[in-house]
Amino acid sequence: MTARSCPKQPVGGMAGERTVCERDGDAWYRAGGGRHEYALVEKGHVLKVSGDSTKVTRAVPRSALHSAHRPSDTELAAVLPPA
């Protein structure tokens, strides 16, 4: 995701909607189609956290994005079914 490609990618899969992009630290803040999201590009992957812009403030997806992490073995054991 770059300054050029960001506006061409719809927020939350809302095709046909205008997307506005703004750099916010190491991430992109994106808004369009009644949704907003934060996107972080790292090691060839893009992590996106979005929400309805009328129900969650901009701070919610930003906080969730920066709290995301690879799960530990203990976390995985708690959420995955037994082998």
C-alpha cells in the first residue's frame, strides 16, 4: 500500500466508494463508504482493522491495529479446537 495505491483500494471491500487515505505514523488511516480503518504494511503483509464510522471512533481501529500480535501457544490452545 502506497500513497498512490491506497485510494484505489476500497475500505472494507465497499467497491465503488471513494477512499480517502492519510498517513498516521507507520500506518494508513483510510475512510470511505461509511467505514474507516487502519492499515499497516509490514514484511510484505497488510494488516487492516476497520469499523463502522458512525459506531466506533477513529481511535478504536487504531488501538486494535497496534495491539495485534501473533498468538502465543497458550492463546492458540485457548481458541483452537483439539487436534
